[in-house]
Amino acid sequence: MKLMQKLNDWLGTPVPPSPSADTPLLASLLSMAWLVEARDPYTGGHLWRVSQYCALLANKAGLPATEVQLIALGGFVHDLGKIGIPDAVLRKAGRLEEHEYDVIKTHPEIGKRLLETHPLAGLVMDAVWSHHEMPNGRGYPRGLIGDQIPRMAAITGICDAFDAMTSDRPYRKGMPLDDALKIVEDSAGSQFHEVYAHLFVSLGREGGLQHILGHTDAGIPLRRCESCGPTVVVSRTHGAGDLVFCPACEMGYELYRPDQGNLLRVRGTGKKGTADQLKPVPDQALIQHLAQRLTPSVAA
């Protein structure tokens, strides 16, 4: 069955026609989103974590497997519009001023415009355009209320906010898990969808989130830069002896395995990366892994 026909069947709404949604097409969508993460030194792994949280929450809510995977896809691409935010705002080390926050708030609309030209736009538009909407109507960009907020957006919004709360920033440490869960619980029905918020809190208190918290891929935690905190990203293709760099201060680190252990660790080289070493290269291993995992569930 063709992908768009299948989506029309279970969504109950028309989706624009597209080429077959094979792995390369999904990978192109994931790569677009990854470019945003490459620009922001303090959000390494954010897209992967939000995607994983989204899948867990959608599954906890008892949604069909196909929808769970589509929501996970939406979670990965939700911040696509931040590619249009100036570096002075996106990469600012301190808290944003009000006028800078107004600039950040344009990213859902930017994402919508960018996504509209992609053949798979109908799969994830809700996450990109509406993940900052709130049940109380105080969200953006449209001020949707209650059930006007699409399910994908409601789930993504919780997962996005939770990851932001529990991740380190230059001006603050990430919250402990329990503190962030308490905020989600207290904001259920106002900032967050009431049912999904309580389900997410249950997941966290059952121990279902720790393997994602602070990681950039399955079993791969963020590494600490000596100056900037947990900002150094290691991919599944890296090995002992490889060099990685802090995206904030550009300091280099060599990967090594202590005592022949499986977990790669980092030690400073004392040298900053060259222009060639620092140029952003998409994590193709992660992107291809996600694309291959998502393709069967939406195209079989």
C-alpha cells in the first residue's frame, strides 16, 4: 500500500501526494532538522532525546504503532524552523531579552514555511508548527486552546519542554529529573495536555526516562567539555583515537577506552579545531538508523 493512501486511511484527512516514502526521503527530512542542532552548541542530542521521549509517551498513551513512529519522527524535526534564527540569538550564552525571545518565537512559522516544500510535510507539520501551543491559549504562534492542539504537537510540546528543563545551559544547570517532572505535573491542563502530562510523569517516576536523559544516541551520553559542560557529542561511528570538538569553545578531545571498557571517554588535547575539523557534518549513522527504523512503520 502506498504511504499516502495508508496515511489518508488512518488520519481520515487528505495528505498531499508525494513520492514513495523510502528511507532516503525520510533521511532527507531528518538531515534538514539535524542542521539546526549543528548550529546550537548547547543542545547536542536534543532532537534524538525528544524523539525518544515522544515515542515512549505515545506508546504509554496506547496509540497505534504507526502513529507512535510518526510522532517520534515529529519529535525529531520539531525545531526545524530554528535554522532561520540568527546566530546572535540562537547561540547566545545568557538568558534571552524580551525582543530576542520574540525572535525565537518565530521558529514554528519559519519551520512551517520550510517544511511545506518537502514531500513528507503532511507527516510532521503538526509537530513543527504547533509544539509551542498550550491548552490555556497562551502558547504560540496561533494561540490554540484545548483540543484545537493536534495530538502530535501536544506530545512533542511536553517532551521538548522536559528536555529543555533537564539539559544544561551556560547560565544554568539542568534540573534534576524529579524537579522537572513536578513542573510538568503542576502544569498539566494549563501549559501541557492534561492526560499526556500525567502519563509522562508516570513514565518518569517508573524509571522509564533515565536511559535517554543526557544522551545523544542509545547508550551514548554527552561528554563534558572542561570549560563548557556536557556539550561534546560522540556518535556511534566514533572509535578510540578519534578527535571530537566542543561546539561552543572549539576545544579538541581525543576519544579513548579506559581499561578496555566499552564506553569511550574524552581527554583534552589542548588544541582547538581547525576550520576543516569544525565544519558541521551530519551524523549520518544516526540519521540512517532512525530512517530505517521509521520507514517500515509508515510505508509497509
